[in-house]
Amino acid sequence: MRITAIIVDDEHTARKVLLNYLNKYCPQVEILGEAANIREAVPLIEKAQPQLVFLDVEMPYGNAFDVLEATKHCQFETIFITAFSEYSLKALNLSASYYILKPIDIQELITAVAKVAETLEQKQAFSRNQVLLENLKQKPDKQQIILPTVQGFDVVKIDDIVRLQADGNFTHLFMKDGSRKMVCRFLKYFDELLDFPLVRVHRSHIINTVYVASYHRNGEIVLNDGTEIEVSSTYKEAFLKLF
């Protein structure tokens, strides 16, 4: 599948390295142009209408999220190129965005491009970019998370999640409306991604403290829906400090 793309990075050398990698390892990607900053990137995206943008997170005159905000009327997939930043990686993971850490690893590049190709082929309707922009404006508990499911993806509000329960390679998410979602991710993935008021209380459980109805001295939490969850000794002290 042919994918039209542009590269946005303020470093000339970085653009050339990425271009060489794409030509050699991802020949299905056709580069329509390059930009060094937001002032060049926005008009280029609007004119070229690429299917994919390789977007450096930090640049002069604004960052990657400013580019997305200015081009939110355009439809394209994004692969973010970024140096490590806990804040940006958490935001990108919540929105299920594709990203590659600098320096670029060839296999990571191939994998990210393959995922974009799969998304484009399936013509998935939701916009990761839009979810990402909305999340950056919201407090942690009001953000959204994109969940990969067997059928595709679900976008849910974090404050609608009552609890999460481990099930081998999968995690079950129990929602405020009584529904349940099964995601092919370890519970550890969500433990690292989600912030308070979602807290881990057991090897197999993460709960939303907003929905705690009571706590018993025997180490048992009762949620608003009547579910009883054991607080393991490992997490007990940290949990009690919250209250």
C-alpha cells in the first residue's frame, strides 16, 4: 500500500536520516515534502494533504501539538519523533498514537509504518490526533483513552472507568454504565499509564477511588456497585494515605 507523507523536524540531519531509512526500509512511503518548523509545516500539510506526517515533538516557534491544533481540519495519521519525555509519552500512549524515540531505531520505524498502513487500510474513523489534543486540555481524570479491542478501537473517558482487572495477557475494564471491555494489554500497562484517581490496590486490580463506597479493616474495598476488592499488603499503606 502506497502512503503519502511529509517529514517535520527542525534538524536537517534528522530529516535526511529519516528519509534515507524510509527509502531503504519502507519503500511504500512516498515523501511529498519536508518542513523545519510549525510555520513551514502547517501550509505544507494543508497543501499536500498527506496520509501520514512524521512529526518531531519539540521544534522552534511551537511544538507538535501546535501543528496538530492548526491542522485539525485535515485528516492524517501521525508518527511522532521524540526524545524521551514522560509527559509527552503518557499523552501519546493515552491516545494510542504511534511514536519513535530518538535516535530512531529502524525496527521501530518499520513497525510504526506497518501499523499506520493497517489503520489506513481498515479506514478507521476515529482521530487519534483529536483525542490527543483534547487530552492535553483536560485534567488527568477528564482525559480519554483509546483502547484497542478485537473489533478495532474504543474511546472512553477515564473517569468512566470504575475498575480494571487482570486476566493473563488481557485486562478487563469495568465501566460506570455497567459495560465491560476486554483489552489485549497487561494490567502493568495501565498501571504505568493512568494517574490518580485510578490506583493499583492488588496484583490483579486497579480501582477508581472516586467509586469507593467503603473500606473494611480486613483489607477489603467495597465499590459503589457492590464489588468487593481485596487490598494486598503491598499496596495497603499507599492506599490508606489517599484517604
